[in-house]
Amino acid sequence: MSDIKLLAGNSNRALSEAIAAYLGLPLTKCQVRRFADMEVFVEIQENVRGLDTFIIQSTSFPANDHLMELLIMTDALRRASARRITAVVPYFGYARQDRKPAPRAPISAKLVANLITRAGVDRVLTVDLHAGQIQGFFDIPTDNLFGAPVMVRDIKERLDLNNVMVISPDVGGVVRARALAKRIDAPLAIVDKRRERAGESEVMNIIGDVAGKSCILVDDIVDSGGTLCNAAEALLAKGAKEVRAYITHGVLSGGAVARISASKLKELVVTDSIHPTEAVRVAKNIRVISIAPLMGEAIGRTAKEESVSSLFD
Ligand code: R5P
């Protein structure tokens, strides 16, 4: 692995350091800072000529700045003759506009994939894309890792699996929730949100019998926390014993942490794909688990041209 270089943008220094520690490598010396007018300034301070380089950068809040850092770091590596550039993007932002559901809507996920590719990235390594088909927005190899094994390990260590039920908080998340349910051999239920008539409030129907169950909501993103807290309320109203959530990307913007802290959710577990804020770290019912070993292993296998998918067998 002597020809690997790991570079960190500013989005999640702690995760980058944990990945580097897993691989037993130092982070490459590089400055990623701002000019006085807040433009991004990048300077790579080590030779990378002919080397296999990995930029670790989530395009999380502030998404525009972090995306720009990733693009400019890529440009710097390309001009410095790196042999291969892999964008390691634990959280791929701008993923939620991934199709055109209405006239005059953008497909931001495709635009961002184009930007990353055109900047000079050779391959992408990411985790739990909002929609699996975003992989196809990149015309370069793209590995979409699953956070599920990290969650399953945590669930097995902490919960009595005999009474657990996995819940998808909406119809769109069923495939993801089913995959986790299969790994712990648990039944699956679905929250079906419906607005019967325009102007009427949304009704939550639960498909499945959750009475007396320890429910685990599984999703890719928790942003405002609205989806999560409403689903938790609906499950408890149907007799669920308790509700926890395992969600890969803790976007947690605005008043999300306060909303979740005040909710009946027993616990929200998120990964460190996004750097947790101080509010997240001190919240009494939010816990962060690390995907650093998963990312580190995938980077190591990529460098050695070994199978990454077998990580999930
Ligand atoms: C939706 O398709 C996603 O999977 C999440 O359920 C959604 O982004 C969560 O957003 P919020 O926390 O703002 O309800």
C-alpha cells in the first residue's frame, strides 16, 4: 500500500483520521483553506506523481463549499500527475433531486456526478446512496457501500432480536429496510404516508402488526427529523413497545436535534458519514457509530484491486 495517498477535505476530518488510522497510513499534507473572499484555496504539499490517491470528503453542510473543495482537490491531484483519483464520498449530498417528477425540475444528482467526473475523478466510493441508480449517473466505476453491516453489528450487540421488527418509514425505503431485516432475520413493516384529498393532512397507515414489538426504523437520511418523528408517533399509536432508528446519514439540519430529543424515539443511531455537531454529540437519545473500518477496508481493497462487494457477503 506504499503508493496510496489519503487526502482529507474539511467536511469530516475526524472520519478521515479514523480511516487513515485503520489503514495505518498518515493523511497527506495538504492545505485546504479559504482566500480572504472565501474562495477555496488548495495546495498539496507532498509528491503524488504516479500514486493511487483517495480524497475523503462528504458533500455535507455546507454542501456547496465541500463540493467545491472536492472538485478543486481533484484538479490539483490531476495536474500533479496522480495515477488514479478516487473520490471517497461517505455522504453524497445533492442526491434527493434524482429524477424529474415535475416540469422544469433539475436532476441535481446527475449534475453533481458530472461535475465530479469532469473534474478528473477516476472512481467513486460512497455509502448508502439515496437511490441506488445514482451509481449509473457516474460513467466511472462507482462503489455504493452499505451501512447495514455496521448497523447489524450494533443491533446484535444491544437488542433482543426475538421481539424486533424492522420498519421502513416510507414506501420508497422498503428495499433498504428489507435488506437489514433479512440480515437479522426480523419481520418487516411499512409506514404508508397518504394524503387522501388535497388540503387534508397526511394519514399514516402501518402495513404490518407492530403491537408489542421493539421497532427499528431504517432510512438513509434524517434531515429535519419530520419523517422519523411522525413515523415513531404512528408506530407507538399502533401499540409498538418502543421505537429506535438506525439511519446512515445524520444530516440533522435546523431544529432536527431538538425535535428528536423531545420525541418519543428511544434512540436514533446515525453513522459518522457526516461529522456530528456538538448538539448531536450531547443529545441524550442520539448515538453515533463509525463507518471508518468499513471505508478503510474498502479503500484498502480498491488499492489492492480486490473485491469490494465481498465485504457484504
Ligand atoms: C426520503 O426519501 C429520505 O429517505 C428520508 O426519509 C428523508 O430525506 C428524511 O427527511 P426529513 O428528516 O427531513 O423528514
